[in-house]
Amino acid sequence: PAVTFVAQTNTISRPPLLPSMGGEVAVASKAKGAPGAVWPLWKLILIALPQLGVQVLWCFIGPNSAPYMLHLGMGHALATLNNVAGPITGFFTGPIVGATSDSCTSKYGRRRPVILCGLIATWVAGMLFSSAEHFFEGSTAVYFAAPMYWIMDVTINILQTPHRALVADLASEEQQVPMQVVFVFFMAVGNFLGFSIMQIYDVPVEHMLELMVGICLLNTLCIAVQFLVAREVPLQREADAPKKSLCAPVCDVAKAVRGSPRLLYHLAAVQCLVWVGNTAWNIYGGQWFTSSVFQGDQHAPEGSDRKDAYREGNAAFSHGGQARAVLQLISALAIIMLLLRRWLRPRLVLALCIFVGCVASLLAAFAVGHSGAFAMVCLAL
């Protein structure tokens, strides 16, 4: 978020940039005929509120997806492989949904119809995914839940993509910077709540349906507040405007990358490697705590030592995640201040962050052992 923030502040003549869940940058264009009145900052904050709900959803579903598939009876290898759903679906869904939203001519605006469709679809997919064991038994539940997980990833991307664009549509040039800070704050709070939800039950995957209902209700509440405040001017399509296919955004990205300077490829490679590490922590951190650090087993009999160890590992992971969310907010705001005041060059800040992440990961791999406190420190870093 901090890097995205600085990119926006140094790009006055380009469309506003807003941070997203996966670290990518969403570019939003102003709607034609948008009202010239400046929106109060407090209204823009309420319009950005759904980012908090989406962040809770990602934070919860990420580390619990593979354990849930194991709970249903899927093998370890397939449960791990199934997590490629997010990157694959997000690569295509984001640009396509963004292009669809940009060209939407609904009388209710460009963004809100897509957000509503995404919310409804997330409710349906989330309920079907989390209730698989209540509808089916044995391997049938696995065969049903696995594709539903992919569908749910698509619906969440549909839900989250227009949020950032809606704020960018309504915010003035001077309000873009404060709203970047608001998004950083909401993302940190969403992470904190997502890890906190895991403390409601000792074994969250055994209560996936109840937890998913609560998270979907939270997203519904946030979007209801957004819809009560936001007002959009419908897009008027020009009669002679050329029509673009849904694949046009992906093709445009490919064309832009093909003619880019070598520095962009260098930064892209660094970013890919960074997100290899981030993904490992985000998706498999919980399993590392419960299985490796505390040596628990979610399939162990009730009352056994290994079952109790699994509960302790899940609690430690949750507490470590809460500390991580707080540190994320503090560090992101500190990095933003450093870069805005130009006390350090951006590449030095990025290099320092990568170095700290490498040290934490190496310590987790070779020095933590079975120390829960040490593991929480590595997770927070």
C-alpha cells in the first residue's frame, strides 16, 4: 500500500491509483459528467468502508482454505494445489470486471451494479463452499467444495474490484492522497478482524459455515453503508463509440508490457519473488503453526494431546496475525511519511523491507523450532 501511495502522489497527470488486496494497482478513470462538487472526506471514508469487509474475507479464507479441504477429506497435495485458484482467477477476473464496470451504462451508475452482483454471487458461492459437508458426505463433499472455491475466488474479485474505482471516481485530486491512507487503515483493520475471527472457535474449519455467514453479513453491512452514501452519475455512451471485447484489457496489458523498458521487467521479477514469500505466509502460515511449531493434528481424537496442540497452534497463529496487522499499519504509515518527505529513496525502503522479510523467513525455517512466541514474532515481521 505504501508503494502504491507514493506512485499516486508522484503521478499528477495520470488517473488516480488505489491499493488492492493482492498488492496490484487499480487504475480508475473519472466518469464523464461527474459532478464538480467536492465530496466531504467523511463520506468518502464511508464509501471506502467495504474494503475492510473484503480484507476480512481474504484474511480468513486464505489460511483456512487448505485445512478446510483436508477437513473434508482431500489429500495434502491436492489441498495445497487447489490454492492456485486465487492467482489464476484474479489475473483474468480483475481486468475483465474493471472493463465491464468502466463501460456500464446502468442508471444506477458504473460501479454499484457490479458491486451488488459481486455481493450476491459471493453469498451464493460462499454458502455452497462452506456448507459442502452439510449437503454431501465423503468424497462427494470434496468434489463439490473444490470447484466452489474457485468460483468463490472469482466472485470475491468481482466484489472488490469496483470499490477502489468508485472512490477514485468521486474523490478530487486533493483527496486522493488522504484516501490512500484510509485504504491502508481499512486493510490493516480488516486483517486484524480476520485473524480475530479465528479465535471464536478452537478449530475454525469445523465451523466454516457459521464463520462464513458472519463474514458475508459484515460485507453486506459495509456495502449497505456505501450504497446509502454514494451517488453516481450514469455513464452516457457515445453513439459512435467503438465496442471492446471483454478480453481487451488483458490484451492491452500484454501489449504495454511487450514495449516496456528493461527496468519494468526487473521490478516485475522482484515483485513476483516477494509475493512468493507473501503467499507462503498468508496461505500456509496457519498450517505451519499448528502442524510444525505446535505439532498438532486437526484429525486427532477429541481430548488428545495432538488435538489440544492444534488448538494452541491456531490460537498462536491468530494472535501473531493480530500483531502483524498492527505492525502493518504502523510500518505502512511510517513508510508513507518517509517517502513523501523524501528522506530515503524508494528502492532503499523496498530493499530494507525485503531484507527484513528474508531474515524473518529464514529464522522461521531454521531457528523457531517449537517456540510459539518466536513463531509469532517471525509472522509479525
